[in-house]
Amino acid sequence: MWDTNLTKLTISVNQKQTIIIPAKHVLLTDEALYYLLLVNLWGPAQAVCILGIITNILNIIVFSKQGVRDTVNISLLGLATSDLGSLITVLYINISFMPDFTALDLPFVGRDVMYILSWCHVIFTRVSTWITAYITLERCLCVTAPLKVKNLFTPRRTVFYLVVVYVFMLASVCPVFYTSRPARIFDSSNNRTLLGISFLEDRDNIETVAFMTNNTIPTLAFCTVAICTAILVSTLRKKSKWRRKATTSTAKTVVADRDGKVVKMVVLISTIFIICYFPGAAVFVVMLLDTDLRIDGFQRNLITSIFAMLFHLESINSAVNIFIYLSMSSKFRATFMNMMCFKCSKQSGCKKTK
């Protein structure tokens, strides 16, 4: 009798525990993830990525031709370089999801290589974030304190700032690289050993510091860009109104158009930057709070699909800069057109000689 009651009590306790502890469900299956990545990464994302690589190479060539004596050219050259690095990493990630590429007999684990390259991509995007903040701050001070900005932002200091940013962003991701060590992993499906990565046991504690750092860094940059942009727009509007009152009617249109282009360029660059980079910072916060949203977590398919979308946004931000420069900067447009016309005339001359 006592044994029977004890058995019923045990069953009731187990039933209560089953009710209290909910079962986890995979939000995105392997098949759904495969088709989502195949359509997104090898479709529009790959096209934007290739376009961005071409445009940033052109940006680097144009800014190099213009010289590195100007602080703005140095900053934009560093921005184009970091954007190019981020797009190259995304290019490999997109290619790795091709069916023909996955069918290859590779000596390494593709998912592990993508994990390392994803963090390399984070390094370049964080560099681009702080270079954008630097450019916005410099332009803001050029309007608010034009006499002091030349002493504060010199070409030598700008180069030093870019070097410090690259080194600091690399150091911020080093804890993640420390927790992932090269290892030989046995693949039971192919019955062979592949080169991959293994994680340390105290990985969560170490990566928490890296996640917090990589959340704080872009947040500060977003605040800098937003505040400087607001100050710049407000100052330009005040000066535009003052110039309209102080100039003649023929000069009013020229000044208004010039100030309007500067305001539109700053607002456009800031808006595209914030839209494309803010979701990534929000995802890092969620990853910090929920360990299931990791590359090796329970919801790894979901976080992989989210990062695919984030890479797509960041590629768009890196690819559209050349169109902003061509439409808003007469100096960049003139150098670009001279370079293109020189190549066209050179090719036509070669054809004539033949």
C-alpha cells in the first residue's frame, strides 16, 4: 500500500516537472535555413557584395590619386579600405553556401571557417563605424569651429587615429579567437578527420567580455554620429538663412543649393549608416542575454539566418558610398571622370594603332 502511494506521488511530481519545464523547439529547420541562405546569399547579397568590392576599389584608387595630404581624403581612404575588407569576408561566406562549393571535398569544416571570418568581418565593420564617427565629428567642428579644426585634425593625427582604431578593434575580438582553438574534428558522415575549431570550457565568461565590448563600441559611435549630424544640420540651416539675408538674389540660389547638398549628404550618409549597422548591435545584445543564440547554440540556424541578413545590410552600406561621393562631391566626381576618360582614351588609342 505504501509502495503504491509512493509510486503515485513520484508520477505526480514528474508530471508537474514536465509541465513546469517547457520543451525547446527549433525555430528554423535545417532545410528552411538552406533555402533561405541559398536565395539570399547567392542572389541579391552576392550581387551587392561584388558591386561593393568593385566600387570600393575605385574609391581607393580615386582617393589615392587625390593625395593623402587632406584629412578628409585620408579618412575616406581608410573607410574604403575597411569596407573592402568587410566585403571580401562576406564574399567568401556567400560562396561557401553555394551547393557546388559545399559538395567539394574540403579538408576543413565550413561552418567553423565561417565563424572565424564572421568575426573578421566584425573587425572591419567596427573600424568603418569609428571612421564614420571621426569624419562626422571633423565635419561638425569644421562648421562650428572652423579656425580650430585645422590644428586639431592634422593629416598625421588622422593617420595615427586610423592605426589606433585598427589595432583596438583587433584587440577587442582577440578574446573570441582565444576561445576557439584549431582542432582535428572527425566527420562521421564522410568517415574522415577535418580541420576545425574547438571551444574552451570557460568560453561563455570570456565571450561575455567580447560581446559587451562589441556592443559598447558601435553604440558610442552611433551616438557620436547622431549628435554631430544634428549639430551640423542645425548650424548649416542657421548659416544658410543668414547668407540668404546678406547676399543678393542671384547669389541666394547658389548658396542655398550648396548648403542644401551638404545637409542632404550628411543626413543621407548618417541615415544609411544607422539603418544598416544598428540591427547588428541589437543582435549582439540578444546574443549576450540568450546563450541559445550562438553559432553552436540550440538556435544556431536562426542566428545564422539573422547574420546573413545583417551582412546584407552592411554590404549595402559599403557599396553605396561611391554613388554618394559622385553625386555630392565635385572633386571626387572630377577625379573619377578624368580617370575613366583617360582609360577610355588609352584603349581607343591602342585600337587605332592596331
